[in-house]
Amino acid sequence: MISEIKDKTEFQAFTPEPIRVLSDEGEWVAPFELDLDEATLKRFYAEMVAARMLDEKFIILIRTGKTSFIAPHAGHEAAHVAIANAVQKGHDWLFPYYRDGGLWLAMGTPPSEIFGQMLGNAADPAKGRQMPSHPGSKPLNIFTACSAIASHIPPAAGAAISMKLRNTGQVVVCSFGDGATSEGDWHAGVNFAAVQGAPAVFVCENNRYAISVELTHQTASHTVADKAHSYGIPGYRVDGMDVLASYYVLKDVVERARAVHGTALVELEVYRYGPHSSADDDSRYRPKAEVEAAKQRDPIIRLRKFLERQGWWNETAETELRAGIAHDLNTALEQAEAAGEAPAEWMFEDVLSSRPWHLEEQRRLVLEELR
């Protein structure tokens, strides 16, 4: 629902229903005209399909024993693509969480680096020193994902406050799952950013489950967006399975934050189709019928239906797109695997600007042992 919109991008906070612009059948339902061209819409679609296919590759990696952990992101693709296209890439900062595989890809992270991180080998820019599904990117200003839930919220707030003080014109976008909103770090970070009027946009990818804990067992708030009332900031509730609604709202909110309008909270209502992680059996806490019902609102299918209605997509285009993405991902995985294991001596690099004697001694002993 979109209420009292003065122009096509001025969305109302705290709407009773999630904001959407596409129906489940791919019909345009917004009270304003679409201003995205055919090429942009096709790119959004291609990025979502690539995100889904990347998730499928991760599943193959875990099942073949090539990686030790995955956090499936199927169902989150619209949120990932919307965030990536709402920010100024390489200028703004992202503080993502471990279920943001599609976001890393849509931001422009080379797939070979993503696979290198999943494999923990020499193709990993972090040199194999972080667990799988936790990448980051210095060139793209992507903070390394953290396992400790909500631990990245205070650093995101601090970064945004520094941007305001230095007047850099940058914005921080920090994403997390609904479970993070139950953590003290989340409250502390959001509260501090809000008080300081920091250019920070906190984005909750609400898939309704913190591992096996359903949302109603985590909070008494009607929605996550409602929590924004406590901090004196606007809260937007969005259909996160609608990539265009997610994009329009996030683009508006990010630019308002950049214009020194301060902090905001955006809740993207999504659904994860897979388990919480490769160590989880989701069949023990949610019925299969619920998952199948959620798949009927698939974000990829919804945008494809819209494109088909415009005469911009067909089965031939679909086949060609998927073949091209499969080729690129397969090539990237081959490149990552060819990089080989991360050298053991890398563990001594990037710790201090110059290695003290005791680290030099440890490095010598490790190399001797390996020889």
C-alpha cells in the first residue's frame, strides 16, 4: 500500500500494509508511472537470476564437501538487487550480513573472489582467514560479514557518524535478519545513529525466522518497522519480494539520508526458501506447505511476469540468460579452484604494519614444519 504520495518516490512511513508496486501476477499497481527503462528492468532481472543460480552453486559446494558452511539466500534476491542499485557503488558503504550472497554479486564482487572466499583458498581476498559466507570488499566498501548476530550494527553506526562529521556525502546501508533486532547491539547501534542524525539506513531482511525462532516469539511489535518509533526515525514496511518497490523505497530513503535527513529503518518482508544454514533442518519447525506457498510469490517470477506483460521477455531470452550466467559462474569457480590453497605464511600478514620478533619466529617455525 502506498498512501498520500506527493510524487513517485516520496513514500509514507509506518504503512499498515507492506509497500508494493507489482502484484503477485506482475501487474503494475502503483499510483505513479514507472520511470525505469527496459534495459534497467532487464538488468534487475538478470541480477536476481544470477543471485539464485549462485545460491544453487553454494548448495553444490557444500554437498560435494568443497566448503564447510553456507547460508542459503534463495527468496532474498529482490532485497539484494534493490540494495545494490539504491547505493552509489564504491562511494557508499555496505555493512551486510552472511545471507547477502546476491548483494555481493550485484554490487560487482568478482564471482571468482566469492567462490575463493567460500573455498577459503588463495583466490580469497581475505586470504582464507574468515569462515565461508562471510566476504567483504575493500574496493567496493563492503564491510566483512560477521557471524555474531548484530555485531556489525554498532560499527555501521560509527561509520555513518564519521561520514556526517567529515561531510563526505556518503551513506551507510546496513542489512540484517529479523533475529538481529532482538540483540542489544542492534538497539545500541540504531539508537546511537538516530540520536546523532547519522546518514545510515538500517535494512531488515525479515524472513520471519531467526534459525528456528518464529518472529512472534522474538518481538511483541506488530512489525519490525514499528520499532523505528522508539528511536524517533521513520520506519518503512516493504514487500521485499517486489524488487521494484524495494528499489524505489530504498533509493528514496538513501538519498534522503545523504541529504542530511538522518537515519531510517526499512523492513523488507522476504522469505528464505532453504534452511537457516547447511547445519539446519528447517522441516522440524516450519511446515512444507508454508514454504511452497511462499514460493508462489517468488520475486524472480514476479518480475519476469511483468517483463512478459510489456513484451520484453520470452523463453528464448530466458534460456540465453541462464546459459550465460551458468557459463560465467562455472568459469569463476574453475578459476577459484585453480588458485590452490592459501599459503600458511599468509596468516602472519596484515596483522601489524611491521612484524615483531615473536611473529617472525613463529613464521620461521611454521615454514620449517611445512618443509
